[in-house]
Amino acid sequence: MSDLACRAFQRICIIKPSSPGDIIHALPVLRGLRRRYPDAHLAWLVATSFANLIEADPALDEIIPFDRRRFGRIGRSLAVMRDFLRFIRELRQRRFDLIIDLQGLLRSGFLAAASGAKHRIGPREAREFAWMFYNQRIPRGDPNAHAAARNYAVAEMLGFPDGPLDFSIALTHEDRQHAILLLAQAGLPAEGPYVVLVPATRWETKCWPVERYGRLAGMIRQKHGLASILVGGASDIDAGQNAVDASDGVAHNLCGKTTLRQLAALIDRAALVVTADSTPMHMAAAHGRPLVALFGPTNPNRTGPYGRLDDVLRLELDCSPCYLRKISQCPHQHRCMNDMTLEKVARAIDERLARTRVSI
């Protein structure tokens, strides 16, 4: 047992500002900390725009919002510099005795050190020389291991009890009621089954052609009698509408109409989720929903639905995974997603829904 595992920490902060999928991958660490230190004060430093995702979690005592966009202008504005210095001062005043940086970048490493915490844990392979800010380093693991498993390697250092990893997102009654309201506004019954389709992601190379989502919605309606809803952020509204147009009006566009937790509440009720490598994919996996996950430029072993590789659909290509973010960078006509035919995805849906019915 390590020296850290014997200590009774009282004030602990996780640093994991972004992104939503990465935050979900860190939730098992939060649950492990709560089991290990039931009376400790647990805080999470998170990007302001993603704080909603974890605000309702009963394992947390405090959210520390970090305004990434504003503080990104620190070298161009005296007012921003003053606000940042105030943020650091208030962070130090919280007197954390343990900081766990799961981001592993220069900015998060600096915040870990600036907190003044005596014990600072971060990944040994942290990028941008962030490892210099830690006095305890999470051992280097298998680079192809899942991101959640790499995060949870801190458990051995701190003596967490064994148990299954818990990725579930804490939802409020209001979150669930908003989901029901959105369904009603779309003309869908509150208790009726539906399929969630996710037409866009932050990386354009992860995206399956949006019009195929629309045609898929028509096929799902015709073959399985299920309605389809399109979900995503405000920047995905046009993609959702294009998919609806391609569906001849069968699908319903709910992009831009939810917070992160409300999105999770919609997914929590879904009969099936079809998505690329995205936040909704991790939400579906976290809540045990039937799933078809379309993968191209990324590695499902590292960022796929945890423990559910059978739900991944990908083409075996020599160039995949490539981790390119822009289609203009791809020398292979974006084959990993363009060559994934509508018929192939429809067959995967048939098989997944059949498995679901057998398990009921």
C-alpha cells in the first residue's frame, strides 16, 4: 500500500475542465473518492460551460467554475489578468490538501500547483510538461487502454475499494420533466419508445453524412415503428434540420434545446442511440442504453463506449484510426465514414434491437 493510501485527506479537488465526454470518463474517480473519504469535502474544477453536467451529483460538495474562454485572453487584458489572479487567490484560500489533475495539460498542471495543495497527483505522461507540477504521478499505463481506465489508475494510489466503474450522470426531476416536455412539443408520447440520432460532433472527420441520418430515421420508422429525434448543441441545429429534411419529416430536430443534463435525460429514456464518437455516446453507455456507435478516425479501445465494444461499428481500414480532425487533411476521401453504408448501419440497428428484445 502506498503512503498516500494511508492518509485521511479532508479537502480534495479534481481538476478536469473538459470536454463533456472526458468529464464522464472521470466520474468513477469521483465516486471512488466519495467511498474512500466519506466525510471529505470534494470539489471539481470544471469549465463553466460544462459545469451543468455534474452540478446535481450528490457525491460533490462544490463546483469551481473555470471560465476558459475569458481566461484565454489573459495576455491581452488587464481586467482578465486581475480576475485570473483573484481566481488563483480564491483557489488557494480553499486550502485543499489533495489535488487530482486528470486533464494533464500545462494549464491544469499550473492550477494544481497554484492551489497550494501539499499533495498533487497527475499523469506521468502528461503533455505540455504538466508533469512538472505534480509531486505524485499516476504510473504510465497501456497507451491503448480506455481513457476511463487510465483515469481510474489513481485508485490504486489512494486505496479505493474495488467495485464496478460508475459513469452515471446525476439527473434531477426537472431534467426529466424537461425531456418529457420536449417530446410532447415534438408530438411524441411521454412513454413512447424513440430512437436518438446524433448528426454532428466537434470533429468533422467523426461525422457520418448527415443526410444518411435522415434516411435512417425513415427506415427505423418503417421497419421498427419507432420515432427518431435528432439531438446536439446549438451549433448542430442546421445539421439536425438537414437530417429532418432528408427524413421527409419523419424525424424531429431537438438540437440546441437542452442542457447537458437534459440531453442525458432524453438519452436515458431512449430505445436506441445511434451516434459517432461523441458525448451522447458516452451518456448512452453510462446509462446502459442500447447503442450503435459509428467509429472512423478514433480508436474505440481508447474512447469508445466503456466495456461495450460490441456496440461499435467501424470499417477495418489501414488508415484508421488516424486522429485527423479535418476532412481536408484526409488523403483517403474520408472512407472510414463515407464507405459506411446506410444498409450496414441499418443491419447493426436490427441486430441491436433484436438483442434488446431477447434480453427483456
